[in-house]
Amino acid sequence: MCPSISPPADRESFRKTESAAGRFFNDEDNLRSSPVCVLGETAKVNLLGFDDAIGKYVKVNEVWLQVVGVLTPQAGADADSENVQALNRNNTIIAPLNTVMRRFEDSNSYLKDEIDGIYMKVLPTTDSVETSNVVRAILNATHKDAGDFTVIVPAGLLEERRRTQFIFSVVMICIAGISLLVGGIGIMNIMLATVLERTREIGIRRAIGARQADIVRQFLTEAVLISIAGGLVGIACGFTLSRIIATAAGWSTVVTASSIAIAFGVSVFIGLLFGSYPAVQAAKLDPIEAIRYE
């Protein structure tokens, strides 16, 4: 069981609120590298049982430490974050910093700076990301840019996750926009081809009294019907594929009525938007020239 190092700035809060028995180590213990430790409740039970642990010794690696205090039971481990291992204070052995640095390393060297990790707690009003930049700069200077450490900030991880989600959303919007553009151009090409094929029909309708608005309405209606049919097919394919993916990959997929309504509305809007140009072009045809068209 590896000792956990408590930052000096946080010792007072430990001493006042979390010592169920005994005491917390002090600055003198730290300066003298005293072989003392404070146990979490679970660590105390696992190592020494349910009897009084104050004054007894526990062996960590090859070092004997005297128990000077026991922490009060905690509600549970801190919540896990990505790339951050949760710290369960109930199952920790907390020792002074100098004790760990001088007693748990290679005996051939009086002082080693290799430790598993340091947990730092900043004030609520302090920017943790800026603090991490300062800590990283200090470690880079002391370690000669060796790159043998990692500074992890939960707030930074959350910000990185938000940034990743934002980029993913932008990419998906771009893909959807390209798909809509391609679909709209397809509708426009179909309607332009229809206008070309039905030029004589348009001329005859104009000759018997149809107005330009009537021709526009006719072709816009056809474009919207094409969009409605495509939207219905797309909704059916999307719903079916989501179920297949959920079944095959074990994911939980949700198809809401609002998403279906929005997708269907966008489909109809694309039909109106890209069907307007062919409809206007059809309405502008000269009736006489249209009747003569072969």
C-alpha cells in the first residue's frame, strides 16, 4: 500500500475535521522525516483490525511507520475523471512529505525526488488551470525539461471534453449541411429536367389562361412532394439504422418526436428553397415559344 502525500496547506483542515483518533503529523515531523503516518479507516481495519491503532506500527514496503492518527470515515471515493484515478481516503496511509522522499527511495541516496503523485487543493476563488500552468513551469525548470511528470487538472479535462464535443458537433453540422446541399442540388436538377421535358405542356397551360403564379405553384408543389417522400424515406432509414446499431453495439439510442419533426421540416424547406429556381424559370417561358418547342 503506497503512502499518500498531503500538501502542507491542507493539513490544518485534515487535523480539524478528519482526525477521529490521535493527531495529524505536524511540521516538526515533516522536518525530521519522522517515521509516522495517519491511517484511513479502511486501511486501519485492514492492517490493524478494530483495536486502538494509535502507537502501533505498520510496515510500508521496507519501512516501519508509527500510527499517530486515524481519519474519520469518508462518504466515498472522489468521483473518477478521465485519466484521473479516484483517491479513496478510507484506504490510504498518509505520511509527511520528507518522510516519503527520504525513507521510501533507494537507500544509496539520501534524498530522492521520485514520488507517485501529489494532490493539490486550491482555493475556490483560484483558477486551477492557471495554477497548473505555474506548477508545470516550476517542474519543467527543476526537472530540466525531462518530461518525466504529468500535471492533470480535472477542470482542464472537463474543458477539453467540452471542446471535443463542440468540434464533433461542428463536424456533424458540416456533414449534415453538405448532405442537404447535395440533396437540394439533386432536387433542382430533377425539376429543371422536368421543366425541359414539359415545355410544351407549360406553353399550352399558359395559352389557355394559366398565370405565372399558377406555373410556379405547380412546380413548387412537385418539389415539396419530392422532399416529403425523401424525408419519409430518410426518417424510416434513420430509425431502422439506429435500432440496428443499438442492437449490434449495445448502445442506447433515443429517437425523439422533436428530432423527427425538425428533420422532416428541414426536408420540406430544402424542397421549397431549391425548387423555387426551376419553378420561376418555368413560369418565365414564353407561351408561343413553349408551344413550338420539340
